[in-house]
Amino acid sequence: MPLFRKPRPPQSGREQKDSRAARLIALTTGGRPQWTPRDYAALASEGFARNPVAYRCVRMIAEAAAATPLVVFHHGKRAPDHPLQRLLHRPNPEQGGPDLMEAFFGNLQTAGNAYLEAAGEGDQPAELYALRPDRMTLVPGPRGWPLAYDYQAGGRSVRIGRDAGGWLPVLHLKLFNPTSDHYGLSPLEAAAFAIDVHNASSAWNKALLDNSARPSGALVYAHRDAGDRLSEEQFDRLKAELAGVHSGALNAGRPLLLEGGLDWRPMSLTPAEMDFTDGKHAAAREIALAFGVPPQLLGIPGDATYANYREANAAFWRHTVVPLSERAARALTAWLGAKFPGTRIAPDLDAVPALSTERDALWARLEAASFLTPDERRRLAGLDG
């Protein structure tokens, strides 16, 4: 028995509207699974796990967006006791709402794709789960749109398809990607070159520290009777002694005993060669730019775009977190609204402390607008009418 059923055929006599371009998408995909077009494991390992700037950007965005409460409106009225509100508050037995949404937003920033699965035996979902994007494979239908998703783990695969009514129990939120019809583009991929530069600069700095923060120098052998050359036995012995006695951070500063015409010539880095530090900071700013996080919030020197920390934090919320929260709320409304008719999900921006200054200014303007009725003021403030 298949794991999913095909949608019901359209009723006869009803006009069917579809994109003409979707037919071309269907021809290119051919109904075959579409794999994620990049190495997600390498991006997650090099970008998130090894780069502190990208790691902090992902954490800041995911935690801030997940901390924005989601409220449910039923027929235009706030409904704190609605089943959908309880589902968002406690999506599954293992996670609370902020925990689920943090994983959801973290996957979106890391992979460019985020997935939620709705589970339950009845007509309405009873639980929500965040699925790992690297394990998801989209299965396009005959018109090019998603028909099902294959989830793979432990060498096994399960297909999550549409129900009898044509509803797909998977929400796929993706970032804009101009080169893919089915998958989003990760900020990590856009900042890949800057991440490589930043990681290489850190490795370079670590190598310098391991080597007393400078090139150790050169050993010059000057002995005319021997032709200014060491024998192979002397060369191997000298190399083994240097590696065993004078290498590593613990041996930094240990004096070198020379004999037999050996001369030590120390070397140092020029100021131009030390410019890798400025290059590292420039790469860090590019990484922050790709994620939409003001560099000032990350402690990156050399950036004075905002006058103070509070202004930078307000810009981070207004230009990065709020649009992301509103987009996720609209996607959840379109997805779960079919199972919970008459409902709308919206972020409660009044509960965000970082936006309190803007909220106070709005209330002051509404209070001064004497030509508005109290109900109009409440609607403009985002409150119930």
C-alpha cells in the first residue's frame, strides 16, 4: 500500500488554472526526486561548526525569531484558547514552541530550506516536527509542483505525500534561489568565500602562535672544505633534532646549540605580510552582511555604520528578524489554515523589547491623531477592534 494517496481528480466542468511555465518545469524534472544541489554537510561543517562569525549569526537570527511569540487570530479576534494556539505552544511531547521554531529558523539559515511536518490521526494536526533539510528530497508532480517528500535516515526512506484532500503535511520554507526551482539558497553558500578566508586567517594565526608568532628563521651551513653542503646523514640528523627538540609551542624560545659551521639567521614578517588581520576582519563583515546582522553586534572592529549598539540592535530586528518572523507566520497560516478554517497566525511584535521605542512612537502618533476613532486607533496599532 503506498504511503500517500494521489489528490482527488478535479470536478468536471470546473475551470483549471495552472502556470504555463510549470509544464516546462515538469519536463525538466521528469517526476524524479530533486536532490539538494550542494554539499550541505561541508557547508554546515566549515561554515557553522568551524566559523564563529557564521555560528553566531545563525544563532542570533534563530533565537531572536523563535523568541517572537506567534499568536492566533480566529475570524479577526485574538484566540488564546484556540486549538491551533495550543499546537503552536506545545507542538510535540519533546519540544516547546520556541524550541521547534529555533530549529526551524536555524535550518533555514544554514541550508536555505526549512521543513515542518504535521502529524496526527484526525482531521487536524496534533503535533509538529522540524525535519533536517539534508535528509529531505522533493518529489515533483506532473505539473512541476511538490507532490511528496522523501525523508531518509539510517539507510531507510519514508515518503510523506498528500492526503485524500490534496493537503501536503509538510511545510517547506525556502530562501530565494535564482538557479533552482525547488530549493533555496543558504546564506552560508553566499558567504562561502568569506568563510574560507576567515577560517584560513585563523589557521594562519594559529600556525604563527605555534611557531613563537614569527617564522623561526633559517639555518645556513658555511664550510668551504665540505663544499658548503651537509651530508645526507648530517642533514637527516639535524632535521630530526629540530623537529623533536625545537618545534611546537612548548619549545618556543628554547636556545639552539649550533656546531660545525652552522649559522642562525632569524626572519620576521613585514608589515605588508601582517595585513591578514585586516583581511580577516573584512571577511567577518562580509559574513555578517550575508546574514543581515550588523557587524557591531558581533564585536567586529572597523565598522561604524550605526551610532550606537541600541541603533544597530533595532536595525537587526527591523530588517532581519521581523521580516523573517512575518514570512514564517504567513507560511504557517497558508499551510495550517486549511485544517483550521478562519484562523490567521501573526507574530506578536508588541512583546519584543527591542521594538519598544518604535511602538511607543506609534502610540504617541495615534494618540495625537484626534481625527481617528478609538476603534481605528486600535486597528492601526494592531490590536483587536
